[in-house]
Amino acid sequence: MEYQSMSVSQAFQLIALLSLITLHLVHGKVNNTHGCYRAIYSFGDSLTDTGNLLSLISSPALFAPIKYLPYGETYFQKPTGRSSDGRLLVDFLAEACELPYLPPSLDKDANFNSGVNFAVAGATANNASFFVQRDITINIPPWSLDTQIQAFKYFKKFYCDRTPDCKDHFENALFLVGEIGGNDYNYLFLEGSSMEEIKIFVPFVVQRIRAAIETLIQENAKKFIVPGNLPIGCSPSYLSLYQSNSSSDFDSIGCLINFNNFSQYGNNLLQTMLKDVQKQYPNVSIVYADYYSAAMEIFKNPWKYGFQCDILRVCCGKGGKYNYSPPLSCDLNAALCTNPNQYFHWDGIHPTEAAYRTIANMFLHGTFTTPPLHLVDKDVYKF
């Protein structure tokens, strides 16, 4: 997809649309009986976006598969802008706290009293200028993590000007920061950069995430969940792009070892940073959500979680070993599986609703989160 039709300045001008939010704020407290959080504010990329990219590409001249079925078919029975067949992790977090699904920030008709989703599919942790300054000539979209944080700051100002419980509201809200940074690496890998070259960029990604968290803390945020990256060596997109005839390149599951090692390297740096921020701000709660380990647990034991044994195969694709033919190929002409609930991979890049549901159950009951996240009673609440 081409992003050149929108400059960075134009992306920031989109923030002005948030002024419309003031028409849809409902005064008073949110009635969520679980009491997990008052609201949820999320930032990230296509793993979290619930419709912002759809607003940005509303022109009929811009084609994107997420605008059409079968995206959204499993739960919503229509495309919603989510890069999956149904709900995402952020949707299950909202359900757990009995909050409405987070509306995308660019939905001018939404009610934003219970939170806002600022995530945009394709977003990077670093600004587009970061890549330009380093003579990296790839097409980076302008809606970076920093752009999303600036949009939140505009929203907060509007909210606080009109509600009496501003400080309490944000101190008791959840801030979901990520997953973000995966696209910084994806774009570089697709450009042909080597893994060693891309490793140099990991600390920069982690630093941008830190800057975002610290900015949000200054804006009264106190409760964070920060997910790491999925194991990209198990992604059908990478498995198809980096095919190998050497069995030593793969683990027992069939995932690319070097690429999974890269994911772990980035996640380790992220966790080290989060521990440092937690030490610096002891009154703030920061939970690391381990997407990598949760996904690997499913890949190693698919039958245990209701998935088919051919766990690396794509539900919606166009043939080949993994039913994936790059670029993104999930559309009405794709070879669509009959039961997405048995598949982890939706389109070769993004998980299915079933995958998100399984991971959400793990996270919400304290598994693969550091420190353990015990939001719900595991004996009575499960998706």
C-alpha cells in the first residue's frame, strides 16, 4: 500500500478531528462491575487497530483487503478495520472489564467515554523522519507511535476541560502500549536489510516506546500493559519470504530459528527497559505481556488449545505450503478455511480471533505476564 498521499503534517492535522470527540463525551463514571479499569487507551499497529486505518483509506481509490470480507466475518459479520477475522486482544481486554469495544480515534460518531484506540495498522515506533535521516528509502506511513501519543494529549485536554474527574479517570484507566515496533523491522526486512543491520535499530525502537510510556505517565497514566513481539520466525509471511532447504534453519515446530532469536532479542531489550522505568516510577504499574511465549506455547501444543496440528498454515490465503502468497492475499478470491477457530494465522501476517482469544485468556489469568496480571477470576470467567 502506498502512503505517499499523506504527509507527516497531514497526519498531525488528523488530530484536529479529535475535537469532534467533545460532542460524544458522556459525563459521569463508567459502570463496569468488574472494576478492572475505568477506561482503556490503546496505541500500536495492526495487532490493535480497530478501524483507524479504515478511516484513513476510505477513498474508493485506495485498495486494502481489510475494507472487505472475509475480514471481520467470524464475530462482526462485516469488515470493521481489524486485521483479523474477528476480535483482537484489546477487544477481549475490554470485555473482561465489561467495557465497550474501543472505538478508533478517527470515528467521529463514537462515544469515547470508556476509552479510545489510537493504534493504526502499519504504524512504526520510530517516526518516518527517523528512516529518512538514515537514507532508508522505504515507504513509511506517517502515523507513528509519537503521532498517536500526540493525538492522545489532544484528546486528554478536551476531556479534562469538560469533565470534573479528569485525574482520577486517567489514573484508573489501562494504557495498552503495543505491540509496536514490529513494523520498524518488517519494513527493513522487506527492503532487504540483513538481520545484523536491523539489530542496530532495536534500541531505537525500545527508546521510542520508553518515551511514549514516560509521556503518558506525565499525563497521569498509572496502569500499563506493554506487549512484546510475536515470534516472527513462525509467521507464514517470513517462512515464505525466507525459504530454506536446510533443516538446521528450523526448530521442531518448523519456525525459522534466527528470526525467532531476533524477536527474543528485541523482547529482552524491551523487558529490561520496562524494569528500569518501573524502578524510576514505583507508583506506576507496568505489566509486560509476553506475546512470544504465549504464541510458542500454542505452536508447541496446538491440540491443547483447540487448534489444528498444521499450526503454521494460514486460514485465508492463496496456496503454497502455508496457504500464503505474498503480498497480503486474503480477499474474496482466497482459499478460505472452513473453521477459523482451528487456525492461529489468519492472513499470513495477523492472528485469528481464536489466537487472540487464547492469548487473552492466558494474559488475563496471569500466564505469560510479568508481573502476573490477575484481572479476572479464572474459575468463573473465560472467553
